[in-house]
Amino acid sequence: MKKLASICLGLGLLVTSQAHADPSMECSGGSQVEIGDCVRATEETVNKTVELALGFAMDSAKELDTVTGREVAAKALTASQQAWSGYRDAHCEYVGSTFGGGSGTGIAIMSCRVELGRQRVSSLMNGLN
């Protein structure tokens, strides 16, 4: 029960923000600097939440490995996380490249990372079911 409470608390920040399609649109600000600062802060929160969810998923994977006597789930999760990180970085760089070096490039990259991070949290937590 304590674990469930921790999950709910740690993921509470994302629940309200997942309803929005574009992280930059969630930020109220008149300038690109203000919007960039807001998206950067959101990305930091999402990164921490991904790490939290990954920790819960890894605990579950290790427990499964112990119960089954196999060392499969934790290794698979580690490989999955590495692949996801590579995909996130490459895909968001691509998204940024579509801005042609314009002033919104950084915001686009961070927004992409926020969106994919939110999706990753959902994937990691769904794997706990």
C-alpha cells in the first residue's frame, strides 16, 4: 500500500498536464524566453518522474526475476530504457531540425522530450500491472 501511495504522489504532477497536447502551449508567457524557461522546468519534472517510474518498474522486474528464478525482466527493462533514451534523443533532434535553425528550435526539442517522457512514464507504470 505504501508503494501505491508513493506512485500516486510521484505521478500526480503529470496527471493534470497529460491532458495537454503540446508542453509549450501549457506555459503562459509572452516571450520565447519565458516559454522556454517554463518548458525547461516541465522537462526537469518529467525527467524526475521517468526516473521514479523506472525505479518502481525495476523493483517489480527484480522481484519477478527472484520469484521465477530467471534473470530476464530486469535486463529487458534496462535494454528497453536504453533504447527508449536513444529514440527520444534522436527523434527530438529530428523534430528540432524541422524548425530550420529558427528561434523556436530549443523549445520544440524540449517539448518533444516532455511529450515522450510522459508517454514513457505511462508505459513503465502499465508494465507494473
